[in-house]
Amino acid sequence: MSPNSNALDKKCDLAIRFETNGYAVSGDTLHGRQMAGNNFLEAAAKATNPETNFLYCYSKHPKTLTDFNKLIAQFSPNLEGRHCSLLSNQKLAGASMVYLPDPNLAEHANYRLHSDVSSYSLCGVTHTTATHAAMGMLASLATAPVMPWDALICTSPSVRSTAETILAEQQDYLSWRMQSDVKPFACQLPIIPLGIHNDYYNNLPAKNRSRKALNIRQEETVFLYVGRLSPWVKANPYPMYKGLQDAAKKTGRPIRLIECGWYENDMGRDAMAEGRKLLMPDVRYSHVDGRDFVARDKAWAAADVFVSMSDNVQETFGLTPVEAQAAGMPVLITDWDGYKDLMTDGAEGYRIETSFTDDTDSTAFAFETGTLHYGHYCAMASQLTSVNVPQFTDRAVKLILDPALRKAMGMKGRKNARQRFEWFDIFKQYQNLWAELTDIRRHAASNSDHQKIVKAAPKCSPARLPPSKVFSTYPTQFITNDSHIAVLGDNALESFKKLSGVKLLTLSNLQQPPVEFISKMFQFIQTSGPEQSRTIVDIAAESGTSAVRIKMIIAQLAKKGLVSITNP
């Protein structure tokens, strides 16, 4: 920020729902959603003018702002982040757009009810859709207070198909349950892929130096897998191991497989080690820790062919095949989920056919009841998914025997990655979407039908009613605006001072009123005449405080036995 700029004049176009775990890429675990979040944050930071704009760090705790600012400073040193609490979401009307790094629009749409459903837009994004939590988030869009100016970005046609299937089934369920044709407002479901920063992959270490560092002979054809090493919730390596072994036998050429990643547990590590020993004895093998970015970059630089036989329902997009294309190597991937749309078969590499059984009701029910936990559910789905191993072997042989083909496909891959998956271009698609959502929201302001719905919107979710409403039959009486309040005893103020330090009466997060405030309030009540009582409205007007706040204070004083409450 320049010395002459006025921070108060800055505006915010974007609020980012932020928790460090969703955007940081350091630590013992690393997931695709974190890489995607970090890349998104870089694109957002670089697209924001630090002289005129700031970004909201929208989170529960102010302390997360420190991590937020550290991350955006890596990408735009002068950019300012400011904290916006979940409890202060009325501030978001100034931002107009709230980005969520997940599909949880329902929760934040419920938060928005407390202000105004037309005050800002929500935009989420899909990652895995296989967990009960993710499926629940998608299903909840049918009943959540999402509006036409909200959107859930689907990263591939396959993901949008999943979302539409769940929503259609939920719609049918609601129509059956309510015995009426329920047609709630729907949010937008645009398809925008995830992106990468292509320039990063143009600056990888030298190929020969990287191969030497990894002890790879020049005559070896190197196949590279990058990602979590989990045969159950990521990709079963059987077709890769078996296919590479068959390719080695057919070509008589030396082959190296590098698995660049990290094991989730010892069981997975041992199972994969056993598989390599039994299935590919003639293929040399190297493991690289994918959490070590320096080592990972050497693996990217040293490889000739990228391979990923994803067969798992937890996968939705697939960043690593895009990264491989940016690094200039052909990709050998499955014709599965979001992978289908990352490249053209025969152009930037090859897609290998997959098959899946059409009857999995028992699997779903076992998962629903908890008989299968998530890992076993994914593993069972994987076991029911087959990859065409002979086809894999055939395509691998072609790539092994034809360096010119590898080079040509690699060049097409670089072009494809830059044209379709550059984050700065992807972010422009985000911005264009956000502009459209803003136009829809502003147009709705002049639409009488929309305005009726906006004005009639509830102030909170029916499942999150305030305790005074949902437990309305519990107390003998309520403290209302018309309640008369009297001070009990001659030493009420001294009693208040003593009781303010009693832990039994200060266990909650309720803010304790200052002694000076209580002193003035007691004086006002006690000088009210013979009855020596005042209504809540009177006390609020005298103190310049809202009636809501006064009722909270009176409730605390009554808890301490310092005031009486009489309703007319």
C-alpha cells in the first residue's frame, strides 16, 4: 500500500471463506482440494489491485487473518486482508460475493437469513462428492435458502451430472413427502474447471540433472504417478503395475515407475509394496515424497509419461493430469469421472476404458448404516471398477517405442493446459460468473415477485430457531419490552461487583456489563417514583442501548438475584 493511499477508501469485491487447512499446502498431509485452494488464492490475490481493493477473510476467529495475510503476501505483498466474522455477515453486502471452498452453500445461506437474502451472492465449488457430508450438502440445495444469484461451480460435466442426479432425486422425494409438486428456487450449476499456474511447470529443473539425482539411466522410459498413495480411496495401482510389467515384456525396454506421493497408512504401503513385488518384477521402481516440493519437481522433470489409473468414486476432477500436460509429457489416464474432460484421447495422451457394475444398492446401504466406513466404501467401489489392462499395455508400448510421439503429445499437452487450465483465465471465468450473479441479484430487486419472496424470508433456519422460540413453553414468563424492572435490596451495586467474579455466574461467553453502566442503570430505575421500576423500553431509551441488549443485561442481573421482573 502506498503511503498516500487511504485505507478507508478501499473497497472489497470478494470475501473468501477461510480456514487455514483449506488453503495451506505444507504439512504431513496434502490433498487436491488444498492445492486447488492455494492456487485459487494466488489467482484472487494477483487479480486484486492492492491500491484500491482489499479482500475479506471470512472466518470464525480473527486469528485466522494472520494466516490469511501470510498466504496472500506470497502472491501480492501489498494486498490487505481484513477479517469479517461469521457473526458480522452484514458486512458482506459491501463485498457482494462470498467464495466458499466447498459445496456448503446451505449453511451459509442460512447465515444470510439473519441479514437479507438479497444482500450478497454465494459461490461454492465441488471437490469430492462421495462422502455423506458432500452428498448431504448437494441434497440440501433443494431446501436451503439458496437463490438464483448463488452458484455451485462444478469442476467437470461428470460432477454436474452427480449434482443434478442428487437434486432431481431430492426433488422427487420432497414431492412424494409433501404430496405436492415442490419447486424451490435453484442456484446456478456452472461448469468451470480447476486451474494451475502453467509458468511454474516451465521452470522445472533440467531433465538430465533430475534423472541423475534420481539414479535413472538415460535408456529408461520413466512413468510417473503423482498423488496420495492409497489403493482404496485414490487409485488401485493394479492396472498400472500389471500393464507396465506387460509392456516391459513386450518391448524388452527398461522401464522405471516413480510413485511421487505419500502413504496414508502402513496397510496401504504394505499392500502396494506386495503388489509391486508380485506384479511388476521387471520394472524398476522409485518412491519420491510428494510433500517435498523440491523432490517432486525433480520427479516432474525426470519423467517421460504421466500415468494415473483413477478408479475411485472420491475423485472428481484430477489436477495432476493437468500438471503433467503443463510439464510437457503425455498422459496415460483412465476414462473416468472428471478425467474424461482433461484431454482428447490420442492427442495429449490416451484414456483407458473403464467398466462399473450398475447394481450397487447394497453397497450404498452398508455405507449409509455405517457398516462400511468411508474408506471401505471407496475400496468396494474401486473393486467393482475395472480398467482395460490390455488397452493400457498397448498404449504404454506405443509411448515406450516412439519418443517422437511422446514429444508431440507433450507439446499438445502444454498447449492444452495453457489454453484451458491457466488459473488466471479460470479466475476470469469466475469473475464473469460473479458479474452475472450480481446482475441477477440486482435485477431481482426490481422484480415484484422476487421482492415478495425476499421480504417473506424467515430470519433463520427452522432447525436453528432461537431458544426463546423453540423452548417457548419452558419459562414462567419472558422478559419483554413492556416488562417492569425493579432493583432488589439497598446494596445491589456492591452485590453485583462481588458476584461478577463468581465463576458459576460467568461460565458462558455472555459479555459482562461494565460496573459504571450498571450503576447508572440502577440509579435511573431507583429514581422512578414510588414504584421504583422502569420498563425495558424506558431503560433502553435512557441508556442509548438497544432493547435487545438491555433484556440480555436484565436477564443476567435477574440470574444474580439483583432485579425483579414484573409483566403487566
